[in-house]
Amino acid sequence: MTPLSPQPSSESTDVKWYRSRARSISGNAPQRSLPSMDNTAWIISSRLMAGLILYAGLGWLLSLWLGHREVLVAVGALVGLGLSYYLIFTGLSRENKVLHEQARAVNESTNEGKSVSERDRA
């Protein structure tokens, strides 16, 4: 079995490879401010599938009542995909807005103590 990270030879006393891995496991690594970005792929795929299945199912139920099965199922599927895309894009834009606001706040806090001439140089 091969190790996950390259290990130095036994003569070497450098153990930085271990410290960096141990720090990331123990929780001392820098934390991301938006944990929902970790789940973005799952959120997008689940919203697409849920919208497609839900609204195609509603189209199918309407087709049992009104007739025209193929048309109503197709319209329901398209409406579901459209609403899913709307939810995805609004959620991603909201997260992007939060990231920009956090970056602006960090930038303003670092520029707070600088004079005008120091800010112009930076």
C-alpha cells in the first residue's frame, strides 16, 4: 500500500510533511467562511433533479385529469428545470455577494490604519 503523502527518507529529520497534515486534520487549518460552498455540487444536482421530478409529476397528474399526457409532462419538466435554474443562480449570486462583502470588510479593515498616501501606493 502506498502512503498518501510523500514521506522523507529515514535519515532526514525534517517532519514538516507530518506537521502540515496533522494541522489540517486537527482543525488548526484556516477555516472557510462559507461552508455551504463545500456542498455546491450536491445542492445544484439535487435542485435540478427535484425540480424535474416534482413538476414533471405535477404535469403527469394534470394530464390524467385533462388529457394530453405528453404535452403536460413536457411542460411540467421544462417549468421545473426553469425554476431549478432560477433557485441555483439566485443562491450562487447570494453567496457571491456575501463573499464580496466579506472581502470588502477585510480590505477596509487593513486600509483603516494607513494614510492616504500609503493607500495610493498600495
